[in-house]
Amino acid sequence: MSVKSGNPLSVLKRQMHAACAATALLLAAGSLAEAADLNALIWCDHSDPALLQPFEEANNVKVNVKEFEGTGAGLAIIEQSQPGDWDVMVIDSIDVPRGVEKGLFEPLPEDKLPFADLFPQVKMDGSTIVGGKRYGITEKFGYNTIGFNKTKVDPADMQSLASLTSDKYKGKVAIYDYYLPVIGMAALAIGKKTADLTEADLPALKEELLKMKANAKLVGEVTASQTALATGEVDILVGGGEWVTAGLAKENPALDFSIPKEGAVLWSQSLAMFKDSRNKDMALKFIQYILSPEGQARLATSSCYWGMPSNTKAALTDDQKKVLRFDEQPGFLARAQAYPAPSADLDKKMQDMWTEMLQAK
């Protein structure tokens, strides 16, 4: 994910990398496999053998994967590679145009992929379609919102972002240390649309962030903030969501998330095919597998992190659907807004504002 992209999990990928690495099929730069294999640039949720092995066995192919931690890092790997080294890539849905602009991706055959089965709101046509052609298909999504312990707070309070600045929960809050989604949540709290933010909104956003900070016990990256919620050090995580709570549901069923009345910030990830792929038929089969009901269920519940499958027909169990709040997704999506996508100048000002919030006493 780039600093302007739409997924909250960059730090989580680093957190889980060690666990994934033991079972992942990693590629070292400069030692790519033969073209008969499938070479994939991926996020850690695609390293899970439970996801890869069924595809490999069914197609008699080896899937070589290399993890990266954001669109910028992925593009850097591609720049150091030779044309044809890579077949498929996981990328933030809103960053698909960046790859298209660089001439990296092949248009996808819409008639061979289950677009009709996707949640309409996560097709992300504004990003995945460029020049009338579709270059990406959303495979997984989720929310930056309010994660909480439902035995320690009033769940009814979690239906409003106002709870994050309420004296009732002072000292019981952690804030996920990633500026874009939390600024997006601050925007929703003051009645602003994330897509419409300008420099003129910064003072009001800063005021809201400082109110959140005054209520917070800590502001931390994924490991620290998630651990604080899981261990009971705090009762609320600003920026949390199913990607934090769902994977911990067995260990701590009291953890949950809400999509408050003001809304939440939506993240989504897509698959794209490289135009220079030496194995396009297998690359398409891989994308088809990941978007199939079975592949979607395995991806959604990956050992690295859980998230919502984009295919409404994902073969999840009833228990898995309950944890992910699957049946509530239409209502959640209706209230969700995309990540802020500021210009370079506004992005820098937002980062500076975030730093000021972090340093505030």
C-alpha cells in the first residue's frame, strides 16, 4: 500500500511475517522460478498453505510467492525485475491505476470472472477500470472503524463515533497509528466526506484528532494497539475492525467491531495480471480460484489476517460468517466511505497534522 492507498494492514503484514514465513513459498530476488510455475507478488494472507495448496494440487503447478508491504514496495520490486518475471499481483484497489499508468497490467476478461457475484460497492469501478478496460478485481475488503470489547463497553455507544471523545471512555481507548484511516474517521465524526477533504478542513480535523488523543491511553502500531485491546489494557480501538477482531474471536469472543451511524473507512485489495506474464492461462486460473467460493473462504480466513470476501457466494461456515458479520455487509457498505486520497501537498500536511497530534500532551 502506498501512503495514499486504501488498506490498513501494512504494519500487520510485518507483524505476521515471521509466522507466515515458516510456511510461505518465498522467492528471493534474482532467483525466480521457471515460467511453468506461477510467480505472484502478494500480501501475507496469500502465503497461507491452506490457500495455495489446493490450487497447486488441482493444477499441478508450483505457486512461488514474494510478500511485500505496500504498493510502493511492490512497484520497487517490479522495477528491479525483468519483464515476464511476475504473473499476478495483489494491490490496493485504489492503486490499480498506478500499475496501469506504468504499463504493467493486462485487461481482465470480465466474462470469465464472477463480477456478478461481488458486493456491488467493492467492485471499485472508478479505480479498477481504466480507459474502459478492467485491470483489477477486488478479492477482499474490510473497515477501519471501532473495535471494542463488548463486555467492557456499552455496545450501543459504539454505534456513534462520538463515543471516541466521550468522557465515559477516557483512558480506555487505543488509536491505531496510521494517519489516513483515522483522519478519515475524524472526518466522518465531524460530518465531512472523506472524498471531499481539503486544506480548509485541517483545523477541524486536528481538533477532532486532539479530542481522540486526549481520551486515549496509547497510540500504537498494529501489534501494540491490537494487544492492548486483546489483553484488556484498553476497551476500544480507534481504527480497528474485522481485520483485528475476527482472527482473535476464538481466543477472545468478547471482541467485536461496529460500523457507526456516521460511517466507517473502507479498505479493499485487488488482484491484477501482468501483461508480460509468461503464464497468462495459469495466472487467470489463479485469479479465478481466488475469486471462487472456496478460494474466497480460504482467503477471508487466512492465518495472517481475516477480512471480508468480495464474493457474496464465499463458502464460509455459519460461524465464520457470524464473526465477519457477513449478513450485515449491505448495511455496512452503505455507510462506508473510501480512504482519503489527498494530493501530494495535502498528504504532507495531513502527515504533519498527525505528527502534531502524536506529540500533543
